[in-house]
Amino acid sequence: MAQLTVHAPGLDLPNPLMLASGLQGGSVSALERVAKSRCGGLVSKSIGPSPREIYPGPVCVEAMNGVILNAMGLPNPGVDAFSKMLANNEFAKPMLVSIFGPDSESFSNIAIKMEKSGATALELNLSCPHSKPGSTALIVGQQPNLIHEYVSAVKDVVNIPVYAKLTPNTASIAIEAGAALNAGADGISLINTVSALEIDPFAGRPIIGNLLCGMSGPTIRPIAQRKIAEVALAMRRGDIPVAPILGMGGITTGLDVARFIMLGATAVQIGSALIYDDIDVFETIEKELNDFMDVQGFRDLESMRGIALDSLEGLN
Ligand SMILES: Cc1cc2nc3c(=O)[nH]c(=O)nc-3n(C[C@H](O)[C@H](O)[C@H](O)COP(=O)(O)O)c2cc1C
């Protein structure tokens, strides 16, 4: 059996398969249930400054084979309720607490409360693609100066590791990754959902209640892979600081995980696959990854990490 352990800031994982933010991570019972699966680590639902209700439906649909569209509206219990929950519970797996807010001050206030309540690492959601047009939340992930400001604000006030979660909806993701890392981020998570819109031709209007939505699931995997490669190559070239990449977007099999690791990811996160197969996916994917590594002669993740980048060197 291959050695699957991962060591990254704040994350000592038995295997590289983490739960992605937004799927089953908003309550203690949901997180505990996922922690009991074969996942290697958890990411909570994104938690904001105050409780938020879900948007009017439909909020999440499979619009075509392999195409998940969602605009949930970041429903969450709010930082005060979630910090209480953190303070009173220990989870069986390492967890990134995902946070978001309307401005850098809000991010840092939430970060302080989470650290006090026992969070061991944070993921900053800088990348929600279905916020209202004109809102800062929609564009923060596309503005390197705002990314730098938000990450610095959080790094200034906490001592725990901070991962910046980036949007793929940008021309050159290495620039945004560089902004986050130069501001002190300990790692990069990517990708959040791809900006999307779908129309019901019979109703003559969008199918998602919020109108705008984000796309995830198997069809976005090649997009995610390209974004991860761009960031990993920029690290190799020395254009941006080297740091762990948590890769996600469309992973459903052990071979997909191998693809992400070969592009330089340290670990991966799995979201939409749980909509199809619930938490058993972790066991299936872990087994597939193990089988693949055994047959191909990879004894650990390190021996596989980044090998696909060799053939991409020289590309920008
Ligand atoms: C229903 C749903 C809710 C999500 N909620 C969040 C969220 O609260 N915070 C966040 O950072 N990402 C959220 N995401 C994005 C996922 O964490 C992930 O980045 C994206 O879906 C790509 O991975 P996947 O194709 O494996 O789902 C959500 C995705 C889905 C499908």
C-alpha cells in the first residue's frame, strides 16, 4: 500500500482527500459524520459575520451530465454560533474553518473569534461567483490588491495557518496566488466554482433562484487542472513564493486525485462528488488512488507530486 499521508501547515492528514467547503460542513453533526468517513480532512461551510438564510430555490441542480450549478447564498449559522460549536467539539480529522466577510475588517474579526474558539487553520473564501453584481464579494478574488489586503488583515491578527481560496474566474491566476502568498498566506486553495448561468427555455428565465450561479462537478476538472498548473509553474519558476496547493474542481475518482497531485497539488478537496455518492466517495477514491499508485510503482505522494509539470515547463 502506498503512503498517503500529507503534511502541510495546520494539516497533518492521513490521506490527501479533504471535504470541500459548502458540502455538509455547516453543523457539528454533519462535520462529525464526514469525519468518520475515509476523508483525510475537513473544510467547514464558509462562515460569515452573522447568520444567513439560504437563497430562494432552486439553489443547486445538475443541469447536464456532470454539470452542477449552485447559488446557495452562503447560508451559515454566523461566526458567534459557529465559534461556540468549535469550542465545544473536537473533530476526528483536521479541519480548515472557511470564512468570508464583506471587507477585510470583517474577515479579521471572524478570524480572531475562530482562533480563540480553537480553529487550527483557516481558509479564506475570496471567491464567491454568485454574489450580487457590483458587490465586493464578487470581485475580491479578481483584484490582487484586495486579495493582498484581506490576507494581510487576517495574517496580522492570527497565528494559525491561513489558506487563500481563489476563483478560476480570472485571466491569470498566478497573479492572484502571488498576491495572497506575498501577503503571507500559508497555502492556496483552488478552484472555487466557475461563473455560470443557465436558462430554462420554457420559463424564459434562469433555472437558479438567484439567477447567477457557480458551476462545479466533473466538467470543470480540466479548468481546475489548468489553473493549478499555472500556479504551480509560477512557483517553480520562482515568480511567486512556494507554498502548498489544495486542489479541487470535479474530482470524482482516484485517477483524478493522481492528476491533481501530478500537477503539484499537496492535497485535494472533494465537493460535488458527494452530491452523487455521499461520503462513501472518500473510501472509493482512496482505494482507487492506492491501487493506481501500487500498479504504477509510486510509493508515496511525494514521488508523484508535480511530475506532469516537467512537460509543461516553458509554458506561461
Ligand atoms: C452546493 C455547493 C456549495 C458550496 N459552498 C461553498 C462555500 O460555502 N464556500 C466555498 O469556499 N466554496 C463553496 N463551494 C465550492 C466548493 O468548495 C468547490 O470549490 C467547488 O465546488 C469545486 O469543487 P467540486 O467540483 O469538487 O465541487 C460550494 C460548492 C457547491 C457545489
